[in-house]
Amino acid sequence: MSGAPDAVGPADASTVRSEERLEVTRDVDEAGRVRLRKHVETLPVEQGVERSVEHADTERSDAEEGDTGEVITLPDGSISVPVFEEVLVVTKKLVVRERIVVRKHTVVDEHVLQTELRREHVTVETDGDVEVDGRTTHTPAPPSREPDTADG
């Protein structure tokens, strides 16, 4: 073994320097909901409508010649004549009055994000006279401690 410095250890040494970078991603979260609710309102409506009602009036007259008298005679001898009235029938019909459309739209606004990012810095320290990047630096080596001897 020779006393050459490169024979003692590796000729090159390296380290890795890292730093944090800001990466912003977008996630879609539900911010809320829109609800449409219908309620039924009952309004009183009043409308005049004509209707016909037949009333029976009695009139006495002499029978004419050839009158067959097509009238129903009941067993007790009374005459039955039908009497009619109009019955008002109310129907309700559900009709579409309007359509309500809800549209979503996206609004882009800008938010300022604040955070801290870490960055590593490398400081080169040397012991003794060592040349780094073409520069000669001299950092004094710490004093070495010699073992105690029993001679005193």
C-alpha cells in the first residue's frame, strides 16, 4: 500500500439536495345544494253559472177532440209527468302553467394560497487545505486529543 491519498478512500463523494415545490390540484367538493320545493295554494273561486230547472205548473183545460192524452196514469189515478233540472258538474283539470328551469354555471374566482416550502442548502466545509471547485480553502482542523500517557 502506498501512502497516496486516493488509495485511502473514494475519490468522489456526493449528496442530494432537495426542495419542496408547490403543487396545487383541484378536487370537486359539494359546496351545497339547490332545492326546488312546490307548495299548493288554495284560492277561493266564485263564478256565476246559469242553470235550468223545470217547475211543474198545473193547468186545467177541457179535453180536445182526438186528444189521446199520452200521459202515464198511476194506479192511484194520479198522473206522472217527469220534471227535469240541470245538475251543475264541476270538474277540475290540471294544466301546466309554467316550466321552471334551473341552470348551473361555473364561476372562476382567484384565491391566494399561502404556505411554506422547504429548500435544502448545502454548505461545503473542509478540514485542512483542500481545493474545492478550483478554490483553495483552509479550515483549521479541530485540535486532536492525544491519549493520556502514564509517564506523566
